[in-house]
Amino acid sequence: MVMGCIYVVGFGPGSVEHITARAREAIAESSAVIGYNTYVDLLASLVADKEIVRTGMTEEVSRAQRAVDLAMGGRTVAVISSGDAGLYGMAGLVYEVLMEHGWQPGDNPTVEVIPGISAIHSCAALLGAPIMHDACTISLSDHLTPWSVIEQRLEAAAAADFVIALYNPRSGRRTRQIVEAQRILLKYRRPDTPVGLVKSAYRSRQQVVRTTLSDMLNHEIGMLTTVIIGNQSTFYYGDLMITPRGYQRKYTLGEATQRLRPKDRLKPENEPWALPQAPRQTDTHPGHHAGSGTTAPNTPRAWAEAALAQLERRADPKPALSGTPPAEAVSAIPVAHSWPNAQTQILEVAVSPGVANKKFLPSQLLVLADLAGSTGEIEYTTAHQLILRVATDDPEHVVSQLQEAGLTVLPTGDVVKVKACDFCDGEKADGIPYAETIARRLAGLSVEKELRIGYNGCAMSCYGAVTEDIGLVFRKGKFDLFLGGKTTGRNAGPGQRVAEGIPAEEMPDLLERIVQRYRQEAFPGERFHKFFARVGEIEGFSHTSQPQTIAVDSPCGS
């Protein structure tokens, strides 16, 4: 028996240059091509020598049946779909018809589904970058799906803040569906939400319209139109419709220009669609008593109840602050939610009793605990800091309470961190003023990748400063300087000792120049040790790849 073959071919938007090489090969190998009239016409140059089976708009089942009949007779058949054959295309129908025949994978005929560029992607490319965030497709055609189900899907997608691509939005007979879709979306989205209307993408009669959710019905929308509706963060930049990869309502006190560095965008605190750990709530489900201490589970209900509680507790929102010194800068990001105008944010700050002081007072810990409450977090870190995360509409008030308690407050993330020893519990205090000056100037400055400055108050180096990005060892009023240390990985080791005996009063200025050059010239995400190796020289100190022999100084510099 001659084995037949069915190629289910997605040929993309319709332009010849957007048809994949594999799709061309499959059509060339086929003796018959089966498709909707318009699709056959679009591929006229590729199917001229083939047996053509044409059908009308609603005859998808008959196309699949004809393909199966021919293939079971030993023919190689191409069933063509615009866009991607697996998205509102012919792939599923072909398999369903085969199943009716008792077909199993491996039986005659063989089947290959060949992917193509779907309408959501081709239309998005013409508009700019509107689907960089989570997106979904919804067909408004109720020929095969009850309208009540479509309504539920629109409600869910709108409430969850998906970017939405509407397929089959309107036809000559179906005119109310797009109107109902707009009504539902306006319940959750601003009237000025960007909307792109793309008709016949990459075809001869292509039309691209950029409009808004409230205005979109004033433009032509038909069966050949794909409607792409932005989410809460989508915006227009000139003619470009752009949805950022992450929500960027992050601000830093004391910085007039706010920017999210390349690697910052991928952190959990900047990606609200990565659901955070559910807040711990007192269980109020039936059968439980409020205040019993039972912890609510990690469920959508728990998240929703927590978000609603936050919304109900909101006072008048306050704008992002400015004017705070850089060393006291903090950053905040929004909680993911379904309410368009809610501005509740998660404040995340690094807190310590000081660069040299390692002792928290009981009163300071009580302030931290009170601010964290039952839903906040306090995390210990190896940088001699505690990280406080708390939901708040007033970050300035939280920061001021921490500072009034005598705590140092710094930003988190890719910033300069000054990590000093405890100076033998303060007994060797000569180096403390220099540590505090360096921390005051540099701690909290934004950098391409977290940069740690390790500071040892004597030659014992018991706090491991020499393995940090920049290591300082204070000895008898002078500094030894180490650059390019690495604390982790197979090549972990101390930094290169580039200088000895630098006068202490010169070190803050020298260190500031080194850090500023790294800030200005580092590649995105480039760690300091890689930067030092790449540039080869910083402030007259040359990088060497040769192993360094580190002399062991006598204890305490004696």
C-alpha cells in the first residue's frame, strides 16, 4: 500500500516573503492543494501546477474530509491555512476527521503540521511591539462558540490585564459582538488604552489604524481585521504601539530621571505577572473563626481578598517623591492587581544600623516588625543588611520612620553596597570615619551589576574584603587596594592587589573615581571583575591575568 501524506501548512499573513522554507517545500512536494478560495489565490505562484480543491468560507470540514480521502488513497496533499495552521486553522479539523476513521499516529496517512506566522504576530509587527507582555487571542465569531462563553473569556482576559487580540471581530451579519467586547473592556481599561486595527496584514490592501479603546468603533472593522488591545501599561511612542516587557512604575527617591536597568527588568519585584507568595491572612472561610491564626492558602481567592483589603485601606495617593539624598534612595514597585487605578506599591529597602555598627537595638527591631505587619517581609542578607518589603501607599512615611529609629535606609538591586567589618567591636576604630565617608558617598548608587566594596579595618582581613569586587584593607592609616575579586564560581578568588600604602585621606576620592568610571563605561549586566579585565586599566592600575601572590601581613598590622 502506498503511504499518503497530509501537510497542514500555515503560510503566514499571505505575502510570499513571509512563507517559511518548509511550507514552500511541503507545497512543492504535494500533488494536490486544498484551501479556501482566497488562500489559493494568495499562493497562485506556488500552486499553478497542482490539482486545486477550492471551497468557500464555512466549508472547513469538507476540506479536511477531502484531504483525508486523497491521502488515504496514497496522495500527498497540502491543506493550507493563513497565519498558523494550529491557531483557528485546519490542523485540529484534519486530526478530528482522521480520528473518525480510527486513525492512529503512525497509520496511513502521515501528518505534518507546518507552523506559520499567526495574525497576532504579523499585526503586532506592523504596530510596533504591543504583545511584549502576556497576551491572548479571542475569536468573536459565535458560529462555533456560544456568545455566553465568549463573554466570559473577554471578562477574564480584561480583568487579568492581558493584551488581547480579537479575531473575526465583525462581519456583515455579526455586528453587535465587537460593540459588546468594547463595553466589557471599558469596565477594566482606560478609554485611552491604545488599540491597533490591522486589515490584510502584508497583503496588497493592507490597512493599519492606531486608535483608542473608546474610539475604535469609529473606524472600519471587518472579518479581515485583527484588533489588538493594549493592557494598562501599553502606550504610543509616536506611531509605535508598545507594551513594556515589565510594569515600570518603579521610582527612586532623589533621582529626577527614573530608569530600569536591563537586568533589573527580569527580577521578580519588577515582574508582577510572576505571582508573589500569597500574603498570610487570617482565615475567614466558613467553619473557621476570624483571629484563630489559621493561615489562608496560596489560592487566587487569598490573593484577591488581600488585594481588595489593600484597595479598601487606601488613603489619598501621594506622588513619587524627589529631593531625598541618593544615599537614602529607595525603590518601589506596584502589586499586580485587576483594578486599573489602584496605586498600592511594594516598598523594598535595605536597612542596617550603619556601615560599622552591626547591632540592631530592640527598639529598632520593633519598628521594623511594626512596619512589616502581618503581610510584609523582613529578609536577612549577607551584605549586613535586612531587606524590608511592605505594601504601602506612602513610602516616604515608611522611610522616615526607619530613619527616625536611627537606621540607615538604602535601595536594593544593582547598586553599590559597602560591607565593612565590625572593627573588632569598635576597639580598632581608626578606620571607621573613612568607612562611613565611603558609604555616605557611594552606597546605594545604581550600577550595571551589584558592586560590593569590602572594607577591613586591619590587616587580619577576617571579613574577607579582598574577595569582593573592590577590597580595602586599612593598615596604620593607609590602605591596600584590591580590584576584581570574585566570591563565587570555579574561578572564585581574591582581587588583584593593585596598590599598597595609599594614604587614607585619598581613598574616598580615588574610590569614587573608580566607581564612576564603572558606572559610565560598563556594558549592560557586566560585573566589575569582567569590566576591569576588559578595560585593562583603571586610575593607573593595570589588570593582569597572572595569579597574584598575596603576602600575609602580620596580625593587626604589627
